[in-house]
Amino acid sequence: MIIPVKDPTRPLECPSLYDLSRPLEVEVGCGRGRFLAGRAAANPDCEFLGIERMLERVRVFDGKTRRMGLSNAHVVRLEALYTFWYLLPAHHARAVYVFFPDPWPKRKHRSHRLFGPLFLSALWKRLETGGRLEFATDHAEYFHVVEECFAHDERFERAVPMERGPGEWTEFETMFRAQNLPIHAAAWRALPADDAPLAPLAIPPEDEPREGIVRRPSRREQI
Ligand SMILES: C[S@@+](CC[C@H](N)C(=O)[O-])C[C@H]1O[C@@H](n2cnc3c(N)ncnc32)[C@H](O)[C@@H]1O
């Protein structure tokens, strides 16, 4: 099910997600949802939320979960850091999956990378104590950058990554494994720590909307 976002500054209103008696697992950049749909089918007692910013992939994932009759799989078409910072319930996710995030290999694009101190703060805030971040990538350099980020953050400890068979591979992973590319996987667990509130995110000046300029969404972007 695609969850409509009515007010972009308030936590998501989705009764099933806020039924705190049910655990929540979140996938960032879930693509067409191969991994998450399979996991939701295998775990009917848990809620699953995909966060994906590409409309076509959101639609494919939504169609897949409808065909499979999954009422516990949801997807939002939103930016991941923003969603973690503002919209997810505090300390409720038991697992967050980030599989094959865009590595942004060019130096001038590195600021687009998901992992950094801001994402780790928002991630820790949304994970329950003991909750896990599962990470996989084909990009060795980005893998070491992410390892370094966590190594400098005392709110997380290293854990053994989950084992996933072919039925739990993502779309990109299936492609990379078919090419025999090396896959790097790691996991971390959230530890108890000082639970400071998250300050509002600063918008970089280049992203501030300019007065009088309103970009009309293309037909493909309109839901
Ligand atoms: C390389 S693809 C991997 C997709 C999927 N995880 C897989 O392994 O098949 C990265 C995905 O993350 C999405 N994505 C990248 N940055 C994002 C962000 N900041 N917020 C939400 N989605 C994002 C992209 O649209 C894309 O679908």
C-alpha cells in the first residue's frame, strides 16, 4: 500500500505502523521491493515499510504487494534522511535494511551519500535498543566509508550480518551476483545512549526554494 503523506512535518499516520504491539522493519531505497515483499510474506506478524524516491519503482513495489495480498507491506515515496529525521516513530524499528545504496563515486557528488553523522543520528533515534542496521554494497570504497562512520559512533556496535539466500536478494544484488561481483555486507546494533532530540535539519542554501520559481511536476511525477 502506498501511504499518503498529509503533513510533511508530522510523524506518519498509519495505524498499522503505530500499533506498537507489532514490530517494524524498514528498507531504505527499497527499489521494486524484491527483498521487502518476500520478507513481509514470510513474517506476517511484522510491519514492513519501504522508502523509495523513484516513482516507477514505488509503483512496481505497490503492484507486487497487492498481487501477493500483503497487508503488512507499505511504501512511501520520500527521501530517506528526511523520513528518518521527521516521520518515523522513535525507537520502534527492530531492523533497518540499506542494500546497495547509490555509492556516488565521484568526489563532487559525495555529499549525496546517505551514510554520515546525520543519518546515523536519525537511524539511532528510530531503532529500538538492540535493533539492527543491515548493510550491503558492491562498492568497496563506500563499504569502508560506512564502516568508518560506525566505528566513530559509540551508539552502535558491530554485529554479524544476516544470511540471505537467493530468495532474499534485492534486484541489484541479483544482477551483481550474476556478474560474480564481490558483495560486502555488515551489520550494527543500536546501544543504549543519551536520547537527545533531533534538531530541525538545516536546508543547504542551494536547496532553498527561490521566490517566484515553482517547478511544475512532470506527468510521470504526478501520482
Ligand atoms: C542502487 S538502487 C538499489 C535498489 C535496491 N536496494 C536493490 O538493491 O535492488 C538505490 C535505490 O535507492 C533509491 N534512493 C537513493 N537515494 C535515496 C534517498 N535519499 N531516499 C530514498 N530513496 C533513495 C534509488 O531511487 C534506488 O531505487
